[in-house]
Amino acid sequence: MRLENDQQFPTIVAPRVGGGEMTIPGDLGDSWGVVLFYRGHW
């Protein structure tokens, strides 16, 4: 899926490494952020 201009980023809920969950973009607040997804070993 590709975002177009003025289109809102979809909400993603992802597990944190240390436990719990992170909601993106909600937990980023009003600042810029970088999120890395590591697939691990398949």
C-alpha cells in the first residue's frame, strides 16, 4: 500500500521487545520517528 499526499498513516499495533505493545503513530506523539521492523531468522 502506498500513501498519497495528505493521507493519514494507518494505525499499527506492534509488540515491544521487552513486552507490551506500541501503537504507531499514536505512541510517537507529535514528533518525527523511525520504526525498524526486523523479521528475524526464517
